[in-house]
Amino acid sequence: MTTPVPGNQVPGVQPEDLPAQLPEGSVLLDVRESNEWQAGHAPQAVHLPMSELVDRLDEIPEADQVYVICRSGGRSAKVTAYLNANGWDAVNVERGMNGWSAIGRPMVSDDGEPYVL
């Protein structure tokens, strides 16, 4: 993917600027792979791996705003650009789960103590 040019930037938000309780009508979409999700994720997140996104677009919950998160912000930026080009109102969560975890936001795991893989 090419680097966005000015005026065509992917909209982004820092984890610190996301309300702890997402606004009504918004969803947090985690696009990491299954092993990353199982290690640790935001409790309210919806999991849809980037590698399966195109085939599973109908599984994205109806939302006014889709916040997209991955491990560090790279994959989620690509997914955000794709979703915005296809009719969604999406925002990249910059620094991803690394940033989420670093500021002490809650995480849950399918396998014990949550961590960012």
C-alpha cells in the first residue's frame, strides 16, 4: 500500500483519546489474527481478521463509527482506508493494542492473563 498523500490521510485516533466506554453507535473492530486475539483483546471488541475481511464484510456490525485496531496500527490503517473507500465511517486506532495496553486499558484473554502478541 502506498503512503497516504496530504489530503488523503487515513483518519486516526490515539488510544488515550478514545472514551473508555465507546459512544453509542460505534464499534471497535480488531483485525488481528486469531492467535493475537486469543492472547489479549479489548473486552468490547469485535474480531474480524484482516486476512478474512473482504469475505466477511457483512459481519461488521451496523455502526455510525467503526474504530479499527490491530497490534501497532499498520494493518488497521489499511483496513480503515479500505472501509472508508467502501462506505463505512472508519477511524484507525493509532499504536493499536500496544498503545491500548500501554495506557492500562482493560484487556481480556481466552487463555489466562491477557497480553499483546
